[in-house]
Amino acid sequence: MTNLVISCLPGVLGKQGYINRLMTLVEERFGIHPSQQVQRKLERILDVLPDEALSEWVNQLIALPATDNEWLSLVESLTVHETYFFRDKPMMTMLREDILPSLINTKISQHSHHIRIWSAGCSTGEETYNIAMLILEILLAKGEAVWQTSGAVVTRPCWQIEILGTDVSRQVVRSAKEGIYANFGMGAFRDMTTDYWKYFEKHTNVNQGLVGVDYFQVHSSLKRFVSFRQHNLLAHLPPETNFDLVICRNVMIYFQVETKRQVQELFYRALDPNGVLILGGTDEQFWPERYERQFGRGGCWYVRK
């Protein structure tokens, strides 16, 4: 009670006190560890506010739930959402040559053509759309999908493919849903080969874009397999369950050990038996007894027992 009273007195904590308070709350609500990088970003955000306004804003923030837009805007300012198509080529190779072909062959042999995948911490959606492209390429090679003269790719009617991308940031989820990306030197297409341009069409109605830069939108025939949703990995429940594959990379670098364990518990609950979990290259697997570790061309993955 004493701490709450003190925090409500204008100017008592001082700017550094409010920064410390906010960093603690950000970790409690979103799992983001208060590193020096996070502190510097928070200092830049709060530096423009006079002490009285800062005190009023922080105390209003404390009273709001983690789902409030004010909190989500702050978190968006503290995290990095840098990504691009075919980022981490070894993982993409592992998906294309090992994990996805095995998953699709199993589905065909079991006469079960329903595939469900969760891309957790999807940022602006490139990884999520990447997964859809790889699946369709495999289905095309197997004669389970065809290209139509209209330029759309269509699977056999028996296939039901659901790829869900989630992120805590409402801003990047909105961008992912739009599926519009700029084509410039270090942009979203920096590492994409010409084979995959067929899944995009030039977008000509960009209102606020970079001058002299072309924009491309994900083709509607690819979008139909993909959906996006706002979700906090510190939630008690996954967004859905019964996934065949869960991918979470470059997200848990922000988390402390206990938070990582909590998030991996969420992934375990989200996976079907024999479902596959892919973590970042530096992420520790905290529940090895629950999985069978397998190795491929680009690293390792975990199969839920």
C-alpha cells in the first residue's frame, strides 16, 4: 500500500523512479526484461514529458489493463520488429526439406488433410507468409495444388490449411494483415529469390510510402491460408490449440528464464501430440522430457511426445 501511495504523488519518484517502475510493469505484463537497451528507449520516450505530466501519465497507465491501447503503444516503442522474407535461411531450408514434407506426407497417409500452424511473435508477417509459400510449393510438386490461368494457386478441395500469426503489437498485426511490403535494398524482399515473386502483385495505391520505391502485396490466393491476431505470450492460454507446428524465434531474447519457461508451457499446450516446436537458435528447451529432439539441414526441432 505504501508503494502505491508514493507512486501517486507527483514528482516524488523522479524521472528515474518512474522509468524503473515502468520497466518492472512491462516485464510483469509482457515478459520484456528491463535491459539497458529497453531502459534507453524508455528514457527517450519519457524525456519529453515534464515531471508533473509524467507522474499523471504513469499513474493512469498503472490503472489500465495490459490490453489497453496505451500499454500496447508503449510496448511497440520498446521492441524491435525488424524482419524480412526468408530470414534465417537454415531454418527455411529445414522447413522446406525436412519438417513440412514430413508433415504433409503424414497427413496424406492418414487421409487427414488439415494443417494448422502457429507463428508466434510474427511481427509484420513475413515469416507467416513464408510458411504458406513453402507449403504450397510442396503441394504443387506433389500435384496437390495447381496454378490457375488467373495467377492464383489452388489446392485440391480436401486440403484445409490454417496458418496463424500472432504478435503483442497491434501495429505490426495490422501491417501483417495488409500484406503490403516495400521493395528496396534492405527491405522485406532483400533475401527472396525470384522463384517466389509469383506470390505477389504490384500495389499501386500506397498513400504514404517511400518516394521512388515500389510496393508489392501478397496475392489473395496466398492470403486465404493465413490469418493474424493480437496475442500476448504471457497469457494463460494459447490463442488456439491442436497445432501441427509452432514456430517462435527471436522473441524470447527479451524474456527472463521463468518467463521463458512459462511461454514454453504455453507452446506445449498449443501443440497436438507429435506436433513440432521450432525455437530460436539460442533458445534453451526447458522441457526436454516432453519432446523428442530431431536434427535436419538447418538445425534442430522438437516433436511433442
